[in-house]
Amino acid sequence: MKLQSIELPLGKNQPLQKSPKIVLLVIFTLVFLTVVPYYPLLIRYPSNDSSETPSSSSYDNHSKDIIGDDEIVSTPSGDKFCDIFSGEWIPNPHAPYYKNTTCWAIHEHQNCMKYGRPDSDFMKWRWKPSDCDLPIFNPAIFLELVRGKSLAFVGDSVGRNQMQSLICLLSRVEYPIGVSHSPDERFIRWKYTSYNFTLAAFWTPHLVKSNESDVVGSTHNVYLDEFDEKWTTQVDEFDFLIISAGHWFFRPMIFYEDGKIVGCHYCKQENVIDLTMQYGYRKAFRTAFKAINGLENYKGITYLRTFAPSHFEGGLWDQGGNCVRTRPFRNNEMRLEGQNLELYMAQVAEFNKAQKEGKKKGLRYRLLDTTQTMLLRPDGHPSRYGHWPHENVTLYNDCVHWCLPGPIDIWNDFLLEMLKREGVRSHEEKLQYLRDRKLRVR
């Protein structure tokens, strides 16, 4: 899970053969030119304890101590950026950075503290990469980086879970207003008016066209070679796409290609071959990436947010399985294996193919690799704390989604770090794209 190293456009250090006065003048000039352009981003942002609408005059001194001025730039290891996705969870007594009582964006089923979860230590961890530090999410910096842009989450309810985390993290600066084109909450849009930043979610559990099945023992018909036009016709205007899928593929499915049944997963139908979940998963990502690469006007950056494993123990999700642990695993205590490994490898393989094809059009793909990080967090799920115990509802223990606040907030730490690195990486890729085009012309 290595992120491609990026060398900064800096030469080797050379000794200065100048007088002390000239040296001081040079140092002062460099400091001035470095700090002044970023001064607006270093202003403190509103306190997460406030229940009122954030204003530019309210400050959080405690948060300022955690998110300092030096975190506006990425933290490289040596002269190369380190792999932020390899590391360990370490205690963070200062977390969380928002409260479930003050963020209205939290879905009821992920509002664990509201519904009586007795422990709170699951919120007090942060991710420490092996070779560097990952800065805590700074909402002011994030909103400046996306000023005038748009971001869409494409996937299932776990993708929506990340969007709600992002809204809560940004609430220390500003809340968005609703600008949805449809009353359907599965296709929702928000706008941060002070920054002209649009945030959207497109619900597509299989990434491709699918619908509920009438076949007994199967939940969905999944058309592996057909675009889901509910999102593919809407995203060409966005600057950033975060695409993800996973847990719906564990359910029974009938697979279609060229309009015909080609097989299924766990459907138990006579004369229908079981092609396995991995077959459908790989084909679905292939089709989704094909749709993105085929968009005529899309010029954005596509992030694959990799599969986040569930943590059912003592049974499957519909057979009494639960997640009751209260601490993260250490890196050496849990390995990615079995179906989780197969799904991860399948989606990354299709990502690599799509990235290679997209480069021909100047499109950019990035890997938001959350799999190993979240494999280590069995303690971060709602379990039974997504509703009141006395409610007459039929809900399984939720070991798929993530409590808010909770471990999923780290995904947006990753996202912000990747955005901060993007300028250097995009410049290098654009130069390579132009060189490749010249070679083809010749």
C-alpha cells in the first residue's frame, strides 16, 4: 500500500559563502515570502463547542494548540513524501474535534453516543504513519484548497458516512446550505457559500445499474456492463470524485451481461452458476471506471477510496454477529486476508488499469487507501447503539458503518493531506502528459 514517492523541486543544500548580514537578509526574505501567502489560512477557526453558527470572530484556542501553523504543508520523510497509509493508531487525548450534540449532519444510526454507547475511548485515537506525521484535519485549510470547486461521493452509505464526517469537521468554520436538485436524500447536494464549494453524494450501491430482484433468494439484479446513469450523467461537472463500494456485494445477486443472466453470487438458483462475489466486484469497478474515462467534459481527479472491512464476530451480520471490542488492533495483530484481501486486490487492479487508460486523456486517479487503517479499528462501529433499546425495530448489529465522531474522521485527514500534495503531483503528471503527446505527434 505504497503511495508513489514525489520529489520536491528543490536542489541539494549548498553552503553559503556570504557575509553574516547578507545571510540574515536572505533568511528574512525567504521567511517573509513563505509565510505571507498563507497568512489567511493560519487564522484560527471557530470552537467545536459552539452550538451557534460559526463566525469569523470566534476562536478555539485549544484547537489552535493541536493544529499549528506548521501544518499547512505536508510532512515529508527526508526529501520524499512518505506513505501516509502505513502506520499505527496511537492515543490522542485531544480528540474528538467536534461533538455529536452540535453536528446535525450525523445519521441517527451512526450517532453512537446519543444512543447510549458506554465507552468513549474509541474517539481518542489518531493515525501515525510509520515515517512521518499526519496533520490533524484543519477545516480552514481544506476550504481554502477547495474554494470554487466541487466534490462528489459516489457509492453506498459508507461513502455517505464519510461525507457526513466531512461536514462535521468543516462545521467549525461553516455549515453548508442545501442545493439539491432532487428531494431524494440519496442524491443530495450542499454548498459552502463563503467558499463557493459544492459537496454532493450519489447513492449507487453496486456502482453499475442494479435493481431489486423478484427471484426468490436473491436481493438484486446487477447489470455488470451497464452504467448507472443516475450518477454517470451527473458527475462530469465535478472537480473531485471519491468512488467506493463494497458491502452490498456480500448479498445475493444475479449477474447480467449483454442483457442476459451469466451467473450469480449466493443465489442458490438451479442452472445458474455461482461466479463469486469477486467476479461481480471486479466487473462493476471496471464498468464504473470506464464510465468516468468516457465522460466528454470531465477533467477532475478521481479517488478510489478502498474497501473498509467490517468486523462481525461470533456470527455473520444476519446471524447474530457483533462488534464489541473497545480498542484498536496493533498492526501485528491483524492481517488483511480472505475475502477482504480478494476484494481489495480486485478493486486496486481495476484502478491501476483505469489510471493507465485515463492518463491518455490527461485524467488523474488517486488511491485513498483506507483498508489497512480501518482493518485495525473493530472498536469504531455502532453495533447496537444506532437506536434506543426499547424501540420496536428490526435492525442488525451494525459492524459496517462508523460512529461519528470516530475512526472514519481519519479518511478526511488523508483526503486533506492528498489535496495538499496535489499541486506538485499534478504539475509533474501534466508535464509528462504533454511530453507523451509530443512523442505521439512525432
